[in-house]
Amino acid sequence: MRRLLQLVLALVILTPLNLSYANDSSATAKENLSKGDSSYKPRTVEPDFEKVAKETAKVGKYILLKNEKFAIAYIESKKIAFRIASRDGKNFPLTMDYRPNRINLNIVKGKVKGFNVG
């Protein structure tokens, strides 16, 4: 009787874990299910930061030495984030996070004199 109770209890506890794999038809999920691995998490596709940074740098190179208003309009048309890092030699406080789809602009006398990606 005790053994039967343990079996029923084990089935009740493990049933929700098995249901989490019911809609996933991937081979990995089936392998993990057969191994009894309850820590299965679907893989997420991470963006290719180098590729995004290179595309952003192309935009930066195009706007180099252009008028500030034109440069900002062009950056916005490409749906890239930007911020003014410095204007006429005065540096502004910036966060230190890295975003490959952001351009930091250095403005001197109304023209883009430099940029950084990130």
C-alpha cells in the first residue's frame, strides 16, 4: 500500500513537468523529457552584436562631417538610437552600457566631427 501511495504521489508531482513539453516538438525537448530533465528551457536566438555594430558604423561614417540636423534626421530614418556625447568641446555625462545600435555623436560648430558606436 505504501509503495502504491509513493507511485501515485510521484506521478502527481511529475505530471506538470511532462505537460510543459507537450507543445514542444523539438528533438531537444524529447531528449530531455526521456532523460527526466525538468530544467528544459527553449533556446533563444541572440542578436549578432558585431553585425549590428558594423551596420551602425556604416551610418556613422556616412554622417561624418555632415550638418547636425541632417545627421540626426538620417540616423532617425534608419531607426538607430543616438545621443550627443560632446558639443563644442564640452563632454556630457553618458551611461557606460554598450548598445551596438546606438551612435554617440561629437558635434563641433554644428557639424558631426566624430562618433562612437555603443
